[in-house]
Amino acid sequence: MRRKWMHTAFLLAGLAALGRTAALAQVAAAMRDLSRTDVAGSVYGAFSGTTNSNGTTQSPSNAAGGQLEVRYIRNPIVGFEGAYAFNRANQAYSTSTLAVCGVCSESTSWTPVSANAHEVTGAWVASLKIGNLRPFALAGGGILFDVPSSGQATTTTLITGCGPGAPGCVVGTISTSTSATGTTTKGVFVYGAGLDWGLLPHIGLRLQYRGNLYKAPDLINGFTSTNAFTHTSEPMIGIYFRL
């Protein structure tokens, strides 16, 4: 009788151990499903706003760009991302001044600068897995490098008005001058939200919107900068590969 109870106890203990092992395996599988590391490549459009300050108007051109991301998701509220982005970032500076050739005359100057923007950022990522969908939100910061394509920029000045105190001033007179350009480095705050859509076990589609907040780049040496904050909107579409 005693031996029978001992066999029963060992059997129950074995079943409990098997049940615990199965439960732990299920938890581990669920954690593996929640956690992930992936790399992604995306294309986007960069749409920036105009700034106006210190008598200068700065108008960036809209452009296309590309981004590479490495992302690690540990759980729904803990995730990290490192990203590098590149896009064209041409700028146009314009000013209006008085008394160019005498009192009561007016002129308008504009300076286009061809440039590229390089952005390196890190962000905190929160996400939630729902079937083959994973909505996410992110916030972080980094460094934005604006690099002129040429070492010089040409400023064109047009006289648009002459008053009685400006003898010899001729409306429509155009003059040009050159100025040196330089690379600027600005801190950038990045935020965004999006959706990962799993198409295959390790491949999916990434749709997201990212916003960048930073100070407008002053690419012309000695030129009066707007010194104002500006914003770039970046709607993106790309493909991720789960490792």
C-alpha cells in the first residue's frame, strides 16, 4: 500500500513538472513573440515649414529621402531604435532692406543653397502586437547635419523701389555677390507613430509618420539667420526584416 502511494506521488510530481515545463515553454514562446529585433529600410517625403525672423525668410524645399533603422522590442513598453536618414535639404534665404543706394530705396535679396541633410537619432519605442499587426509610437532625439553641396552661394539683389532721397537709384537694377557656406550641426527632437504589418514570418511592411523639431540651419557664413525653430513632417513607407 505504501509503495502504491509512493508511485502515485511520483506520478503526480512528474505530471506537475511536465505541466510547469509546458507552461514555462508557453510563456517563453509568448515572450519570444513579443520581443524582436529587426532592421528596416524606408523611403519618405520631407516637408518643412518656412521660418521668418531677424528680417530673414528661410524657405526649405520639399524633398524625398531614405532611412535605415535597427529596432529592438523587449516588451510592449520597452523598445529601442537607432536610425540614420538622408534627404536633400535645399534652402532659400531672402531679405528686404532699405537704403541700398540712398535714403528711401528698397531692395530684395535671395540666396539659394543646395544642401544635403544627414540625421542620426535614437528613440524609445512602445508597441503592441495584435495578430500580425504591431502599432507603435516613438520619441527620442539626435543630431542633424546639414551639408552644403558647394562651398559658395550666390546672392542676387534686386532694387524694387526708389524714393526721392535716393538719387541715381534705378528700379530693376540687379547685382550679385558670393558668400562662403558651412555645415551646420543641430540637435533634433523626433517623434512618431506607425504600424508594422507582418506579411511573412520574418518580413513585413512598415507604415509610419515621423516629425522632426529643430532650429533652422544657417548655411551661409555671415548671413543673418532666422535662429528660429522649424518642423519637418516625414510620412514613410518601408519594409522590415525580423532577425
